[in-house]
Amino acid sequence: MENKIHIALIGNPNSGKSSLFNALTGLNQKVGNFPGVTVDKKTGHTPISGNLAADIVDLPGTYSLYPRRGDEWVSYKYLMQQDGSKHPDLLVVVADASNLRRNLLFCSQIIDLKIPVIIALTMMDLARNKGTQVDVSGLERELGVPIVVVNPRKNKGISALKKVIHSVWESGSKLPVREFIDSGKLAPHAVSEIGNLVPGLSNYSAIHHLINHEQFNFSASLQESIEQIETKNGFNPTRVQADEIMQRYAKIRHIMQQTVVEADPLEKTLFTERLDDIFLHRFWGYFILLVVLFFLFQCIFVLAQFPMEGIEWSFSKLGGWLGNLLPVNWFSDLLINGIIAGLSGIMVFIPQIMILFGLITLLEDTGYMARISFLTDKLMRKVGLNGKSVMPMISGLACAVPAIMSARNIENKKERLLTILVTPLMSCSARLPVYTILIALVIPQTFFFGFISLQGLVMMGLYFLGTIMALVVSWVFNWFIKSAERSYFILELPMYRGPRWKNILTTMVEKAKIFVVDAGKVIMIISLILWALSSYGPPSRMHKVTVAFEQKAKVENIDPSLLEKEKQATLLENSYAGILGKAISPVIAPLGYDWKIGIALITSFAAREVFVGTMATLYSVGGNNDDDETLRQKMQAAKRPDGTPVYTLATGLSLMVFYVLAMQCMSTLVIVKRETGTWKWPIIQLLYMTGLAYLFSLLVYQLFK
């Protein structure tokens, strides 16, 4: 029978912890939330040996057991057994050998919790490049816990780590043989009394109960008892914490002298430092950033063009083939104009979404994404944010929901709130299908110097518009939202590394799968509802239209195909969808929109990318019978009652600007409420973004018409 143990992975940020988690669990992982909080909880399963398997939880990275950020509190409460989670049988502490002095502080604190510990030593190759030599066996002897050298990026050392895990399990999950420092001497009487009050605690855990018990889920009587112990013994948490850190660093200094040989820092300049001289330069750094963003948006258009055209052509041919094969009835109409049109609106944008996420993952993997935060901190502070706000805002290019959740890494409450309020202005991947179809409609396929796409430049301009508006809005809100809390920006810059192509490809596939499954379900449901609303209307009105055209066919000598086209368009206008669109026409007419666009604005509030599926359904139901035509061709041929084209340059630009600035996403509003704990801020977001979208769309349309 297979035995199972529970392992927690813990370590400093950028120590290789998540890479080790991925190497151990592979695809056997899932993401949820830690109990009672919105911080992501990654859990996975891996076989250890023939008769042993492990459930592994990847805890958020933290620098010490004195938490400041929300995600650090999650790791802290898990280790203190205060969050209701299952107690770990074993802790694997991931330590970066190239920054060993800093990592050993956290390792030493974990050892003193008296939970079975294994240290996974990563980045040994980077340590060697810095001229650092680590005596692993000597370090293991000094710390009194097993140490395994691993390189999860290259899948090295994983088998050795599993053997040590199995060995520790067989030995009865052996505890660390000794304390790193004598925690009991930090406050001897108070620690002793806490030990009697809460049996089973290590001395170091008792210290943390004294310091942070207010944050623990204790009864009122237990809280009062701990307070009495503090008062009775004159417990000073600040002094105790300072004494502890000083003692730990003194011993770490001794251990480093015994087991680590470090190169003279003046002898060798790391490759990373030489690159940072360029990438973080006060002028060239910003120039390179603009070039990187320019390249990203050019790739989205140029590389995705052919696969998108292939998918679009395939669906148009499939619709035409089914139209000729199936009899004319409600089922064939549902299949071709509802299901096939909806699927086309989903699948055609997969290439662009995969390219966008692939490039963002590439920037993160190489270490450049953190440099973007560093570069932009000065600019961010002028509008009330800081450099850490950049990561959620850049993540907002993918999706606002996880981006807003990641803002909890910002310690300052005001800066976190401002980041949450403006992140939805960053153009997420859900807007990408809207931009793509509109740019293809009204912007010509012009190339400058033979390789710079005008369409790509317009796309880049839309992303810049969202970014600039986010900064402006933050600057405005900064005047109204007051806070006395001081702001700090401390960021560890990871080493530059080669990209993990397997990781990038996996991310691209996973994001495409999420888009097809999650967004696709919404798009398909909306498409089918729209098909029904567009195909049916009040019986009296629909009957009146049918009779009128039957009489017209008898009286007038008109081409039957043209008459049928006119009839379908009139039926669509009198359908439930048409009635809804006509009702909001007076509001959106000044923006250059017709009633079909009005319907798309309403339906895309569920999810922005539904816009394309909505247009595909409306133009399939109300257009001509040539199912071989693509959606772009049908939209290009769309005419107003006076015969002028619907999609002029003015209308197209107005609609693009509307989608840049409008909220148009229920999921984002829900997650903002969840993160702020009130509906006040989501409502403010909805109002200010809708107002901005309407005003700027109106100005653009009036300027270009």
C-alpha cells in the first residue's frame, strides 16, 4: 500500500522554489486559494519511491518569519499552524547558493521551528560563476539538517532529493538535532510560561506566539493569558526580535567562514551586472524598453497573421459547405449561424493570445520583467504608485483578474488601492480580438521600410493609450485618496537567465486552453442566446414583415436573392435583438455606432471578447446567404440606411478607444470587490471608466468623421 506524506516548499523569492515545485509535480498540480484568503495556493502530487508519494504545497516566497506583505502572512500562518491547513510532515527549504548569507537567515528560523527540514540548495552554477565555493557537507554538518544540491531548471538533483525525503520518512521524520540559536534565552521566563500554556511548542514558536498572537486565531481567554505573560515578564517584542536577528547573523557569519569561500567582489564583475549597466541606463534603459514593447506588438500582428487567416478561411469554408449540404431549417441555421459563427469568434484569436503570453513569459523567465519595475519606479511615484505597481499593470496585459490579485504584494495600502483602480485600463488579452477585427477593418495593411506594420503601430498606440490613461487617473485619484503610511520600494533583481522554452510553450498552450474553455464557454452561450434573439421577435411584427415581402415579391420585379437579403435584414431589425439595439441607438449614435454595435456593447460586458462572437452571429443571421464570406468581409460590406459604410475610420477608431477605456468586464468588478472588501470601489471604477470611454470616443468620432 502506498503511503502519503505532506510536504511544504518554502524559501526566499527568486530562490528557484516554483521551478522546483514544477520539476517535482510536473502536470500533477492545481491552483486554488489558501483558506480564507485570495492568495494563490499551488498544490501538486509526486511519487517519491515505490511505496511513498507526496502532496506538495508551494508556499508564497518570504524573506523571514517576520511577515510584512499579505502573501508573507499566508506562509507565516501556515508554518505557525494558524490557518486551519493540514500540518506538513516535512519542510523543503529552497536556498539560493549565490545569495547564501541572506537565505541562511530564513533557513535558520525554519530549523528552530522544530519541524523536519531538508534544504534544497539551488543556483550552484551561478555561485560558481561569482567565484563562490560551497562546502555542502560542511554546511550540512553545521546546520544539522540534510542538504541536497538541485538544479530544477535542468531537472538535476530531483532524484537525489526524493531519496533524502524517503530516508527522512523512513527514519520517522527526524527533527533537526539542535537549535540554530538558543531561542529560550531571548526571553526565558516568558517562553517557559507560553510552553506551559500551549504545550508542544518549540522555544522559537513560543517567541512568535508572544510577538504575533494578536494575529492568531486564539480564544479571547487565551489571548488575555498571553497578554498577562507579556506584561508580567516585561516582554519587549522589538528588542527580542533585534537580539534574535543579531545572534543569527553572528552564527551565520561563523558558518560562512567555515564552509564558504567567496571571491573578492572587486575581482569579478558578473555578466548580470554588466547587462544591468545597459538595461538600467538612465537613457538607453528606457529606449530598450520601448524597443522591446514595439517588438512585442509587431510580433502579435505579423506572426499571427497567417494562422489567423487560415483559421478564418477554414470556418468560412466549413459554414459554406454545411450551408450547401443541409436543408434550410431552424437547426441548420442554429448550427451555421449560431455554433459555427461562435466557434469562429473563439478560435481565430488563439494565435495572437499564444504569442502574447509566450512573449510575456519570455520576459519573466529571462529576468527582464523585474528590470521594468525598477526602471519605472521614478515615473510611478509621480502619480502615486511605486515600481511594484508595474508588475500588476503589466500582468493586466494578460488579464486584469490575476493582475489585481497580484497587487497584494504592494505593502502600502494607498498604492495598492490605486494600482487596483487603474489596472483594468491596461489592455488585457480579452480586448485583443476586438482590436484585431477593428484594425483589420479600418487600418490598411501598410508597411514602412518593408517591415514595420501600420496595423502593429496602431495596436501599440492603443496599448499606450490605456497605459497613459492609467497613469493620469492614478495621478487624479492620488489627490483625493489620503494616507499617512510611508512608501518603500525594495526589489530583488533576479539573475539574467536563458529562457526555458519548454516552460514558455507549456504556458502558451495552457493560456490558449484557458481562453478556449473559460472565455469560449461565455462566448458560445452569448452566441447561442444572440442567435435566438436575432432569429425570433414579437410574432406580430415578424409576421407583418414576412407578409409585406411576400406581397412585394408578387408586385415588384426584383432579383429574388436581393429581395431575400433585404427581407433577412428587415427581420433582424424587428427581432428581439433589433428592438434592444434600437432602444439604445439614441445614446450611442453620437459615437458613430449603429444598433448592431450597441448590442455588442451590451453583450460584451460579460466578457470583452464576446464582441467578435456577437458581430459574427448578428452578421450571419442578418446578412446574405454566402456563408463563404468571412466576418471581416461581412462587416466591411455593412451599410447604414443611407447607404454609407458602417465601419468608417472615425467609427472604427471611436470603437477602439471605447474598448480601451471602458470597464466591460463583470469578473474584474467582482475581484475588485473581493480584494477591497466593499462595492464602493468597483462602482467608482465602473462609473469613471464608462464616463472616460464615452467622452473620448465622442471626441475621436467628431474629430475624424
